[in-house]
Amino acid sequence: MPRHPRLRGREVINALQQVGFTVERVRDSHHSLSHPDGRATVVPVHSDETIGRVCSNRILRAVELSNEEFLKLL
């Protein structure tokens, strides 16, 4: 299973929007995204920080995407 690259929050949001997620609300630097089928997650968006491996794995698990599917979106 290939690892996904270290990405910024905005890049993760753009990839998730390609598969139908929309930003529902923004509270401070955390963007809440949801999908019409009920999947949801929160993505931290900090200006010059990348999302860590643990956080990105939790996001992918919450949105039910594999690493391979996510890499195709990038």
C-alpha cells in the first residue's frame, strides 16, 4: 500500500471536493466537510503546516477512501 504524500489542508479539501464533499462550516482553522451519503470529516487548515500521517489516515478512514483512491484524486 503506497503512502500518500504530506499535504496541506487546502489540498486535502480540494481532493475531497472532487468526490462530492462540500465544506459545511469553518470554525477557526478546522473545516467540516460532509457528503450527501452521510460521510463526514474535519480537516485542519493551517497556513504553512502539512497534515500529519495520523491525522490524514483518520480523515481517509472517516471518508471511507483507500490510499490508492485518494492518490488518484491528487
